[in-house]
Amino acid sequence: MGLQVDRKIAESWLNEAVKRDPANQQAHYRHLFLLCQKWGGSHEAMFAFARTTVNRIPPESTLNSILYLAFQEYVIFFKSFENKPELVQELLLDKQVREEIIAIYQRSLEKRNTIEQVSDYWPHNVTAWWFLALDIPKIVRQETQKIGPHFTKYPWSLFYQDPKYNHKSCEE
């Protein structure tokens, strides 16, 4: 297992967290990261965990964004680690992926009109970023209206370079 964490120990930590709070965002997100291929896991394990989580949590939970996070990690892996943009494009255009994520959105985060807890800003940012990647502006608008001025550095900074740090523009 990547990150030199034993899988059984990691699962015991997750199980303990879930016993205390079945929809604990941080425990689930961190476990998902542990399962990522870039950290020695696999895409299959990461997606299986995300889908299992989505199927057992309440529809109103912001933890439903975990599947968007899994897709995001897939994109990062193939764009940044493997330099295979064609696989990213294939994923973004995949009809089944689009149907699945829209269905999850419609039964969960779409129904949340406002963000009530600080901890919920990040899941909504992940959601907005993912739908921006999929070029579904209606959902991006819905989510960014909820977010208001509370954009998080991650995930927006993943593929965006602030022009003020572009050396060529500084020289001009």
C-alpha cells in the first residue's frame, strides 16, 4: 500500500470513524486518497469505495461529492502523472459517467440551496470544479452561487496558474 500505511490499519481507522459519524467527510476523503493509484492503490478500489459510500449515506449529505473527488483523482493521475490527456477526454465524454454523476447530483447536492457549515464549502467546490471539467455550466452556476466568495484553493488551483506568477507576463 502506498504512503506506507497498512491497509488493515487504515480500514480500522475508517471503521472507527464511521461508527462515530457515518458520513464523516474527512475520514472518507482521506481514505479515498489512500486508495488512489498515485499512492499505491488502484482506480478500481478508489471508485468502488466512493460508490459504496454514496450508496450508504443519506442523499442530503455533502459526502456524495466523494464520487466527484474520485473522478477528479483519476483526471489528476492521467493528466499529471501519466501524461495521457486522451484518457481524461475519454472520461469527460463518457455517457455513463455523465449520467451517473448527474443522477447523484440531482438526488443530493442539487437539493441543498445553501451552505450551512464551513466544512461543506469544500465538497461544493469539488462538485463545481468537476462539473466545470465536464462542461455542464448550469450545475457550475448553481454550485458557485451557493459557494459565493468561499472558493477553496483546491481543487481550483489544480490546473490554473495565476497570471501574476507567469514570468513572461511579468517581463512585458
